[in-house]
Amino acid sequence: MISRIIKESGISFGTSGARGLNTQFTEDVCAAFSVSFVNAMRQEYSFKKVALAMDRRPSSLFMAQACAGALSALGYDVLFYGVLPTPALALQAMSDEMPAIMITGSHIPFDRNGIKFYRPDGEITKADELLILSDATTLPAFSAIKLNELSLAKENYVNRYITAFSNTLFKGFKIGIYEHSAAGRDLNREVFESLGATVISLGRSDSFVPIDTEAVSDIDKKKALDWIQTHQLDAVFSTDGDGDRPLLSDENGVWLKGDVLGILCAQAVLARVVSLPINSNTSVDSVGFEKIERTRIGSPYVIAGMESLAQGYASVAGFEANGGFLCGEGLYLGGNPLAALPTRDAILPALAVLAKSRLEKVSVSSLVSKLLTRHTASDRLQNIDVNRMNNLLKKWFSDPSLAFTDLHLASELQESNSLDGLRLTLKNADVVHIRPSGNAPELRCYVESDSPEKAENLMRDVLGKLSQWCSLNL
């Protein structure tokens, strides 16, 4: 039975699809997820085709072939779009009104992978997840199949952006693209070159590199600074593995925080209302949006917030602290209507903000400095003792004042929020937000303060204490 195969695999849904170790994604498990997904979609939609794409992880092709084999055994025509950014697959599938499956682990380590699922109208819901996990049907006989790649989704994704502006928008502009193993590394180059930019390829890798845009490493911070100076660049752009989370540096080689990039993008596409997770920078409160909907962390919750806002407002957008930007109805890019794409996208926020900088003839760093009233920092502890972490958080949830004491915070506790993880607001307005990952043995920490230095110092102090509490070596 499909539900038993999935349950015994140990794989569960996180905030962005099903995630687990490569060894857990056997042929039968990949097939079970695929079959249960289309069975769930058949309850609402009629379709004969399913779109499929993948990232560059070593295990992704094997998984894609297994998924396609199971779907073919059921009589579905599988349209395989090859290595592709997740938002490009979603855009094509929504245009064709068919379900889609994306093989990707996004930013998590290469020994893990995952599967994202898309309804014909966008990302699956939490209700859909429950249906997928509870499928009582039997897995059909199948075998993995060879896949023939189609190019249409890549072409449509590129055209979405290059048709919004003049092909001379970035004339005289020099941008470095940190390509590593990103699914969209070639598409990113094509977009910027089509708009007149000179593109320098940086850090291209044949091995998978897990870039996390919420926890940028010190090595990657130094890379941006060095690249700007060495190549005389105006900016550096990169994404995570599946192209739904961006990294953009200013002209000084300083990476922008994802939620700051999101605020600037929302302004650039003329959003009137925004949905965003609770860990986003509170500078958004002073920008002038008509309404702000704060949600739990994860795109399904941001999308639900966007849907709620759309009931009473026009021009709806969403974004996350990782930089991913979600388009609702009524937005514009380069003065042209922008079709809705309610899933995280990486190239849009970078392109929109750089275009805003060019058109307004101001630097990116100036756009940021005019916007920021608060400063954030974030990082994570990896390979932690999950049981120790869960016991610690259980204690803190029951009495948040214990977290204040255990973490030796400098200012008194003003209030706590448990919407998603534990968010502590101190009387000096500093914020400490602690949240366990939903799909890896990691603990994330988000902090906010009134200067970048204070935010970084606070984050390091808190992570040091958390490491003492949650280390595997204790």
C-alpha cells in the first residue's frame, strides 16, 4: 500500500515538499509519492499529462526516472523539462494547467534530496499533503524509464523577464553570476545578457554546492567582496540549488538580506499589500504598504496569506526571509503587467531591484540604506541532537522566561510569540527567533537589532549558547 511505503521510508513533508536522505528515496518511494500525488490531484482536476524537472544533485536523475516510470505505468504522458529552476517548472505547468513534480532538495546538503509538488494552479496545500500521505491504493508495477528533455519551459521562463524591459537596460552594467551548481545558472546568464549586461561567470561547479541564502557562509561573503574588486563588477547574483531563493550583492560586494530584497522588489513591482513570514525584517512596517499579513514560515503559509489579502485588495505579493518572491495578481515589471506566479522565484527580485537601481540612477546600497530601519542576521546549527533540541524547546515553550535566562540575553523579555518556533522580543526592541528545521537536523536562529553589528553579535552569542544546549557531543 502506498501510504505504508511512504511511512516506512521515514520521509515527511517540511515547509517546501518532501525531504529526506538520498538512501530513503528508493525507486518504490519515489513512485509512491508520484502516484499518491496524481491520485490526490484527480479528485479536483482532469489531466493526462504531468510536468517533471530536477536540480543538479547527483541523485536527482535517478529519482526523476523512477517518478516518470510510475506515472507512465498509470498511462500519464510525462513532459520532462530537464534541469530547471523550480519557478520555471511551475510557470510552465500552470500555463498548461497540469500538475508538476520537481526533484530537488533546494539548499539542504547533497546527501539529501526532496520532491516538490505543484497543482495545476500552483503549490500544493497542507490539505494536499495529508492526502498524499494517506493514499490507500496499491503501487502499480513499474520500471524507471529514460527521459527525453523538452526546452519549452526554459524558453518561456526567460521570455517572462526579457520582454519586460528594453534590451539596453543594463548596457554598461557588469554583473558576476555565482553559478556553482544552480539549476538556472545558464538561464540567469541569458536573461542578463539579453538585457544588455556584461556577465562574468563565477564559481561554476560540477559537484553539487548547497547554498543557503538564509545562512550565507563567511567564505561566500568573502567571495562576493573579492569578485567585486577583482572583476570591477556592479553586482553579484546567485541562487540556491533549485533557483527559488536569490543572493544579490550591492556594488560593494555586500549580500542583501533576503527580506530586504523582498521589500525592494515589492516596491518595484508596485505591490500594494504583502504577505510574509513572521521572521521577516520589521522595516517593512514603515514602507507604506496598505496591509501586511504575517504568517508561519514556509511558502504554503505565505500563499495562504496572499489568498486572504486578495479577497479585499489588488496588487498582492509575498516574500520570505530567504529572498524568494511570490507574485499574485495586479503586479507590474518594467511597466508591463506581470503574470501571477505564486511560488518562490529567485531571478525576479534580483532583476527588479537592479532595474529599479538603473532606472532611478541610484546605487543598490542607497536603495537599501533608505529602506532599513532595522537590521537582521540569521544562521543555523547543523547536525544537532534533535532529541535534546526538542526537549529544550518544549521547556522554553511552556515558559519563555526560561529561554531568556538560559540564553543570557542582555535585555529583559517583553513578549514572546510561538506562531512558528519561539520568537522573543526584548524591551530594547531586539528580537531573537529560534526555529527547528522541518526537514533536516538543524536549528535556525533569526535576530533583529538596530544596527548590523549588534544583530551579528547577538546572533553569534545566541548560537553559541544554543550549541552548548544542542550539541551532539554532549
